[in-house]
Amino acid sequence: MASRRRRLGPFLIRTIVQVLRVLDEVPAPYGHEAAAAEHLASWCSARWPRIAWTVRRYSATGASLHAAVPGTPDSAPLIYSHLDTSLSGDAAEDRPITGRGDAPGPLTVTGDRAEGFGLGVARAPAAAALAGFVTAALTEGSPPVQLLLAGSGTHRSVLTGASPAARTTGVEHFLADGPRPSAAIVAKGGPPTLLWEEPGALYLRVRVTGGYGAVLARESATPPGGVIAHAAPLIEAMDRWCRRYAASSTPAASQPSQVGPAAGIGSLVAGRPDKPDLFAGLLEAGIYVVTVPGAVPSVLAASLKNDLSAALAGGPLSTCAVEVDHDEIHPAAATPSGAPIVRAARAAWRGAFGVDPPPITGWTGSTDGVVLRAHGVDTVRLGPRTSPSHADPRRDVAQLPDLATYAHLYARLTLTCGESLP
């Protein structure tokens, strides 16, 4: 296996670099991946015509890319990654998050090092997944395998606007459209080990409503000066709740788990930037919560509301209405540690790295792997690590030999599990 990996290494690296360049040419923000999917499908179809590259739209602007050799059954093992990036890549749109107004710049490749926008969250593991899939799919006599580069693989809250919208995702559309794959391999950056458990993800929206007024008449607002002037106790109370939740929700040592909790305030909105002569009557905060098995969204929302109401009692915001809404993206989910795909992944890891995958606890990153598990698909997650660029944290640095190692691991794993799974 080691000699085969050495022979494949240069081919895989060349393929990965080419795929990264194609991905870098067309933006793929959440829910708007169709143009990128069409562009990648066109390039892949010309490069590997024996494989059917199909763009699967799940909305007017959102799409996934599915690939398989014609005749591959829907039950074939699936290599999964996603197209969309957490940031959009548009400097003006991303500025409230990044604080920067300059463009992140194009992909650069120097020696064994690739640096570019979106490599960590999406493009580096997606390129490795695609290269591994092609290697497996075109290996003579190999078991069938399929690839899904999904749209909407990152997280967004639907608690925006006047009323919540329905969440539509690429992987849900794929799973609703036919028989399920026998197993799935999630190609996603993360810890340097193998995951068969992943936490859930939940958004909480906090709304504190008083009365608006005019800046020229301070007492016209409720409370006087508006909700922004008195936001400090609210923010402190939300942060206390987040820290206490993370500390109190860690799985007990008697029930070992790979996952752990986390929570934090990610957004705070009040007033209109073009109308600061009016005091805002509404302050809205968004909290992201990483959930562990057994978490109940309504209970978490009620707990936060109780804490906030108690913290604001007797203060300027005590007369304001406090609301907490919840939007669960998906609950935590796990594949049995003895499942065939987990055993095959352990063996593939040993073949790639010479050691067993190291144990891990407290992992807080959630992916569509939990969606696959919720649909009854045994799933493992493993992928290359990247690091933020020192010059621009919107860009990530990936080591091409590492990507090639994971591409070969994905190929080997699909061949192994394809032979052993029913």
C-alpha cells in the first residue's frame, strides 16, 4: 500500500491543485452554489468522461454536484464534502464579520503549499475527496462508489426577517431523492483523528424590545437613551449563560463521548446604520450552540430566557420584553463504534499513518454527517488540517502532500468498505 501511495502521490497532488484552481474561479456562498457546481461539473466532465457529473439543484440558486460511474447503484458508499464556504468571499458582504474591506485574493500554490480563500472549511477537503473518488471510481474492478459535493453544507440561521424560512439543504435534497447509500465518508477538516460521533448545532435568537425614540429627546425612548445604551448587562448575562452551558453540558466520564458542547454570541443588531438619529427599540442577538446527545432546544431557550430576565430585573431594561427563539439545525448523532464503516476507517487510517487513530473527547465541530446518520447512514468523518494564513485569516494554508494522503485514504476506504458492506 505504501508503494502504491508513493506512485499515486504526484498524480493526486496535480489533480488536487487543478481542482482547487477550478473551485477558486467561481464563488460558492451558502445557498448560491449553482454557478460553481456547473463550472466544476463542466471541467470534470471533460477531464473524466467515463464518470457522470450531475448538478443537482435544491433551490433556484443552490446546487450540489453528484458524481458516479454510470450504473452505480444508489446504495454505493458515498464520499461527502461540500461546495459552500462560511464567508461569501465578497469583501463588502463579509465585512461585518471580518472587519476588512479588501478582497481575500486568489489561490496561490508554492511548492507543496496552497493558500487561498475557503480552503479550510470547504475547498481543501472537497478537492481531496474528489481526487480520492476519481481514483477509486476508475480503478479497474473496484466496487462502486459515489461522490456528493453538497450545497449549503455550512450553517445559517433561519431566524431572520419577519418570519422563519424553511431550511433547504443539498444533502437533505439528495437523501430525499432516492435510496440511501450503504455508508458515508465525510471529507471535512477537523481533528487529526477519526470521528464516528458529531455534535448537533442550534441557533438561539434573543430579542429585547423596548420603545424607540428620537436622539434629540432622550426620554422619548424606553428605556431613556434606548436599548443600546443599556445593553451591557444583557451581553454579560448572555455570555455567562454560554460559559455555564459549555461547562455543565460536557458528557460525564462514565459515558465517554467524542463530542462536547460550546456556545457563544455571534451577532448583535440594533437600529439602522443609516438612521442613527433614532434610538433603537429592539436589540437582537444571535447565539450559536453546539449540542451534545440529549439536548432539548426548547429547554435551552427557556433556560437562557430565565437567566436574562433575572439579570435584567431592577435595571433599565426590566420593562422590556425578552424573547428567546430556537432554530435547531440538527441534533447530535453517532454511528456505533463497531459498525463496518468505522472498522474499515480504522484500518485505512492505520494503513495511511501506521498507527491507530488517536482518541478524542470534546470535539465541537458539526457537519452534515449528523444528517446522514439521522437518515440511517453509518458515517465516519476524517480530513486534512489547514491553518489560517498569518497575513490574512480569511485565507487558509494547506499542505498538498497532506491532501494527497487523505485523497488516497478516501480511495482506499471506499474500496475496502465497498467490498465488506452489504
